[in-house]
Amino acid sequence: MRAQEFFDRTRLTESADSTPDLDKILVELCAMVVKGKQRNPDYYGMVAAAVVDPDGRVVKAVNHRDDAGDKRIHGERAAIEAYERRYGQVT
């Protein structure tokens, strides 16, 4: 989804009342970063991201180390992968 599609509320939903609250998502992403750093500061990073689809579904993730532990998965990539595991390919 492109940013402009976010602002076209008719693209997301019929009613503005059911549009995801972006400020709430931002607060949740910040909390995820803090919790991740408290839980395992070497594994979790300082970037969180969300995928919001046209149906208003939200999937969030924090950047982290890969399974081998030798490189980092960006927050955006982590969110896309989490979304695809749950709902299918991002188009």
C-alpha cells in the first residue's frame, strides 16, 4: 500500500470510524521497541514497523537478528514477513 492510499479513506473503508488509528499504532510500535530492548537488547533493535492493509488489518514487528544471529532483519521487512505469514503476499 502506498502512503497516498492511506489518506484516501474510501480506499481503506466505507467509514472513517473503522480506519486504523495511526497514532495508536505508533504508540504500540514504540512500546514494542521498549519491551524488546528490555527482554533481549542484543536480539531486538530500535525500529518497529507496521503493515496496514486496505481492510484495516494491522501487523507489527520489531527489527531483530536473523536465525543465525549474524545480521539484522529491518523492522519493515519483519513486519512484511509477519503479515505474509498471517494473510498472504503483500501486493
